[in-house]
Amino acid sequence: MRGVGNRGVIWVAAVSAALLRFPGLFWPITPDEAGFTLVARSWHPQPESVYGVHWVDRPPILIAVVKLSDAIGGVLFMRAVAALGCILLVISAAGVARRISGPRAAAWTAVAVAAITANPMIDSVAAKGELLGIPLIMGSMWCSLVALERRAPAYAVAAGFLATLALGLKQNLFAGLVFGGVLLVAALLTKRVTAPEFRRLAGAALAGAALPILALVVWALAVGVHLDALWYAVYGFRGDALKVLLEGTLRGPEKRARILAGVVLGCGMALIVAGYLVHIRSAWRTDKAVTAATLAVLAADGLGLVLGGSYWRPYLFVLVPGTALCAAMLAARPSKRGLAMRSVIAIATVSTAVSLITWTLSNDKGVVTPRWVYTGEAIKAAAQPSDSLVTFGGRADLQFASGLPSPYRHLWSLPMRTLDPGYRSLIALVEGPDAPTWFVEAASFEAWGADGGRALREAVQERYTIHGYGCGGTSVYLLRGVQRPFVVPVCDEPVL
């Protein structure tokens, strides 16, 4: 990979990262995509509620992007946006690697990033905040390196701006801020920059980082959203949610954590990071500032992943920028260290190819089907336009597929468990005059609390009758006194 060949490899990797997400376009809408779209379509800010009708613990910038994408190309157009983001991610990762170790490292790092982001073991379908935000992080890292190399405040402004903008897509995407801050401090401590240069670059970076925050505050004040409500939706909720997770059964999170560990190993991320850490002394001798910044990013992202508590596979996208830095430091070296890193990147590429083939064949044969979407479509076929639906258990994809509105504000299970303890609001809704026409028990009523679950089951059974079963035996209830066709979903249709 030399000269023009290196640039060619980078572009092939970038385009491949986008094209390899193409099979995912055939998969129906996923729960988070559906939930974000429902929130965006009903967005009506209020003083105590950032989004009005529904509640979600995500920054307004993400919902604004979803709303714009939906307006341009429909609900799944966001996946095309994510594919474009993958191109920018690979190119910016190559740019970072070139600054650190040269053109050969840029090519190998591009291949590594493309392989990891396209691997179905993580997620090759959904377009969510993690995948949309990491291109901004890589861009911020590139700007930070250029700002340091050229002593250019303009690049420092761009680095700070992109780093904070990434937080607007997912609130734990702080790797850009960590990298830029530690890089600059380490450069000062190692006398790579003078104190005046440090102050100039740091001031510019802080100014850039403040721009998205100021814009968000101005927006909140303009539409009348209280700043404490905005803060709680973006950050404050996470503390309350973590308490709920720790107080409940940990079997689900523990199982997902084990799966996550297997995916980190299987897609090559663990091996790339481990290869870097094993040779950390060599990296430190080569570039102390970049090594310090890389270690800080790995530590911060790892801690954020552990403290997240839920351990869903797409969370691993957060680790991609740090993994790219590890690959960049060693991939181009002619020594055994470099050969080992290149071998690991090759393994990651093979892993992606095998995973894509397996995933595609499984979908084609109907081994894996979007059963919640099929259930929602069956309800849609039986419902009337004036009907409404509540799904217990956080299946926004079922809700979206039904085409019916939800009078309940929570579309995800964790906010429901955190903000509606004992399901008091939901029970009041079921017992009140605005009770939904349909009610789906997507998760057992007692799954997250016996007392509240029993009370909810009694309320539902008092006012509803079972009127069908979804894929997998999910109970579908219909309000007593309402006449509708029986719900009979088709559950075994392949996606591809």
C-alpha cells in the first residue's frame, strides 16, 4: 500500500463501508429508529418537556436530524445518511492515521474502521446516534492534530465544534473532547507547544466547543423549554435510570454484557486495542502526546460503556475512534509489532465478510424475522384509523408498524420504569376515558416489578379482552365493547 495505492485503498474502504450497509436497507424499521421518528413527528416542546407528546433521553439535535431526514426521504432515509457518514468516518480515520504515522498507516486504519463499522455482529442495519456521531469525533481528532501541527486556531475551533456537536447525537460521545484536551495538555507538558501557543489553541477550542451548547440553550429559551428539563432529558435521567437498572434483575444486562464481550473479540476490536496496549512503551517513545490522548480516549469510552448499564451491541460504535487510534499507531511499522497489527486488521476484515454472509443467508431463509413489525402490521390490518395503541415493553417498532398513535408518553421500557414507577400513569390511562383501543403485552407485565405488574394486569384484564396473538405468542388486547377483526400476523416471511 504505497503512493497512489494507499489513497486507492482508503477510497475503496470508505465506499465499501457504505455499500456493506446496503443489505440492511431491506430490514424493516428498528425500535430506536421507530421511537425517534415517532418523537420527531409529534415534537411539540413544552416548558417541562423537551419533546411534548413523548419522552426520550436523547439530545434535541439527534431528534432534529431524524425529523429533517424523515422530511427529505422518509423514515428509512436516515440509513442513507448513516452510510454517507461511514464514508466520512473512514476518510477522517485515515486522515488521523496519516497525521500520526503516515500514508501506509492511513490505508490500514481505513480498512480496519470500514470492517468494524460494517460488521453485522455490532449492527449493520439501524442508523442511531452512535453511528451518526462517530464521524464527527474522528473529524474532531483530525482537526486537533492539524491544529497542533500547524499551530492553527481555526482548526482548534473546528475540533471543539465537532467534538461537542457529536454529543448532540449521543450524550456519551465525548471522545473528541477527551482527545483534543489531553493532546493539547500533553503537548504543553512535553514542551511541544509554548504556553502562549497553548493558551491560543485552548481558547479557540473552547470557543468552538461552546457554539453547539450556546445554540441549544438559545433554542430552548426561544421555544420555552426550561433549561432544567433540557438538562434532565440529556444527562440527569441517566443517573435515575442507572439506579433502576441496579435495583432490578441483572440477568438481562449480564447476558448482553457477555454477548458484547464476544462481539468485541469477534469483530477484531479487542485484538487491535490489546495489540496497542502490549506495545504501549514503543508508542510512548514515538509520540507522547498522541499516546496520552489515545489512552485517555480508551479509558473514557470504556468507562462510559460499562456505566451505561444496558450493554446493547450498537453501543460498541462508541469504541471505534479509540480503536482507530490504536491501529494508526502500529499498523505501518515494518517490525513484528506492525505485522501483528496488520494481521489483526486482516482478521477483522474476514470476520466482517463471514458475518455479512451469515446474516444475509439467515434473513433470506427466514431464520431471523422482524416479528414485532409483523405483529404491528397485523394490528394495522385489523384496526380502524381512529384507534390507538399502547405497547408495554418498549417496542416502538411494533407501535410504528401499526400506524396507530400512542396516548402513553413512554415508547421505551427504561424511561417507563424510571419515570412511571409502579406504572401508575399507565394504569390510570387504562382505567380512564382515554384508554387505548389496543394494548400489547410485548413484555410480561411482571417483568420489572411484581406489584406494579399485577396491578397493571388486573387493570388491563378488567377493560380488555385478548383479541389475538403476535409473533412469538405476544398477547394482543382489544378494548371491551369494540368490534374489530381478530389479529392474525404472518410471522415466518423472510426479509430478503
